[in-house]
Amino acid sequence: MLIIFSSGILTAQDIKDTVIDKQSLIIPILKNDTSNFKRLGLENKTLKDTILRKENKPAPFKMRKSPWTAVGFSALFPGLGQFYNESYWKLPVIAVITGYLGYSYFYNNSKFMDYRDKYTASQDSLNPNGQAVYKSLREFYRNQRDQFFLYFGLFYLINLADAYVDAHLYDFNVSNKIRVNLFSNKSLLKLNFNF
């Protein structure tokens, strides 16, 4: 980048060795002379800012809920990890879904075993293939049983993932007042949104 003045061209080396003060004047900085630096008041500001940053160092963050403990509890019994994370509203949801999936699995399994036995009993020397109705019902209830077992397994994994994420978000501050600052305090235009 070149800056053209009436007296000539200012090179990159000249720009490197200059500082713009409060009146927007270009002042050359000499390598061993810090009077211009002191004159601008930058030395005190920099020193104060450095001291404040060291003194106001935040304490290290420590989570109050362990994600892996929550996963372990949910692995033992679905919903126990959510109870550990104090997400009590999730307990009835998990209990209803677990109950429904468990009931459907055992219902379809008992129907499968009934029609399996009926199909086996319908096979004899005159009809070695048995009755086709019992065979199709046996296959239908076996497929239903296997699907509900898959659904239960997926729900179990979702339960574990939810307990893990919920423990991570336990310390997250959720307040009713949301404030968004789009610009810093030193800008001319300041927008604040308060909800």
C-alpha cells in the first residue's frame, strides 16, 4: 500500500516506523526514544490493562455433573441419568416410551410363539407345509418383534446420548433475560436487544 503526499511517496518502511497520535498527526518513532510513546499515554494504559488481566483471571471451570456418571446411570436404567441431571420432566417421557416399546416387544413375541406353535401343530403327514395363514402370521409377528427390539435399542442409545449432553449443559446459564450487543462500547452505533 502506498500513501501519496504532496512532498512525495511514503514507503512501507516509513509507515512501520510511524504512529498516529490523537490529533491524527504522523510522528516518527525513534528506536531508542520512547518519549513519543510516553507522551501519548499508551505506556500507562498498557501497563494497567496487563495488571487488570492478571488480577481478574477467572477461576478454572469445574463441572458440577459428570457426563459419564449420567451415562452410567442411564445405562443401568433408562431415565436414571436424567434424574441425576435433575431433568425431572424427562422421566415420565422416558418411562412411557420405554414401557410402550417393552410392552410391544413382549406382546409381539408372545403372538409369534403362539402362531409358531400353531403352525408346527398344523404340519402333519398329509400337509407337510402346514397352514399358510399360521405361517404368514408367525412371520408378521416375528418381524414386528424384531422391529420393536430395534426401536428399543435406538431409544436406549438416544437415552444415553441425552444424559451425556444434559450433564454437559447442566452448568449452562439459561435466564429469561437475553442481551445481545452487536457493537462494542467504543463504537458510534450501538444496538441492544433485550428480551
